[in-house]
Amino acid sequence: MSRPFLLLFSFTLFSLFITTLSLGTSSTWRVPKDIIEQTCEICANQSIILSYGLCSSSLPVVPVSHSANLEGLALVAMELALENVSSSVATIEMLLNSTSVGSFSLGALRDCLELYSDAAWTIVNSVGVFLSGNYDVTRMWMSSVMETASTCQQGFTERGEVSPLTQENYNLFQLCGIALCIIHLATPSQLLN
């Protein structure tokens, strides 16, 4: 199977998971209508690296986010991270086919392509683990996806090159951080506090 088909298939499965979770969840803890704003505010206040603006403008893009609970919002953040990864893979492939990219950048782009391809599968697998209730493993795997962004960016810096993927890396880093924060908030022991 081709990489674009696998990413599309993964995204479709992922969307089905989110729809299923938002339509009915075992969690009895429901949150107010302004869950997105409250959650983004909490996450931004708990971390100096997370952007409230990116959080509050990204999560509402997915329609089910408006009726989701914390678990649903965590899945929305993971879906957005997967969309970012899929878009970034397409951008990297386009850049690799460009004649204007230097040899040092080509090496970094190839490394980023491998990192981002692995990240797509990690996110999809994280969804399954999250839905099974294993939040610790989900956090570990989403943290590794977060590292993808940093490692990709660092690959250009180490070669003395300007990264053409700075925005993509920043967005992936932020979306993973938002997902991690929401997963932490949704952890059953946190709900009792």
C-alpha cells in the first residue's frame, strides 16, 4: 500500500473513533459548554510552552469538539496532530522533489519524512490505547510524537540550514502538548481531585 493511502485510511479510522466517543462515552463526568476555552486556559496556565491561542483556535475546527467531554477533546487534539502529520508528509515529499533544495536540506528532509511517517502510526496506535483506558502509554507515545517535531527541527539546525518545516514542527509540538495536557486532565484520578 502507498503511504498516502495508509495515512488516509488511518485518518478515516481515527475519525470514526472520535465520532464514536463523542456520541457515547462511559464517563459520567460531563463538563460545561465552554469546555474548549476552559481546557485551553488550564493547559496554557499549567505550561509555559503551550499556546492558549493555538489551542483555542484549533480545537473548535473539529465539529464534535463542541459537544465532547475531556476524553473527546483529547481525541480531537490527536486528530489534529494526525492531520498536521499527514499535511507535513505531503509538504516534505513536495520539497524532496523540488530542485531548489540543497543537499544538506535533502538529508534533513529525508530524516523528517521518516520521523513524520512513524509519527502517523504512533498517533493512530495512541488512539487505540487511549480508548482502551491506558492513559499512561498514550501519554508516552504522544510525547514521542512531540519529540518528532523537535528532532526534525534540530536536524536542520545541526546542518546550519533554515528549516522549511518550522511552522509544521511548531504546530505538531503544540498539538501534542495540548493532547498530553487534556489526557492528563481526563485521567480518572485527576477527575476526582
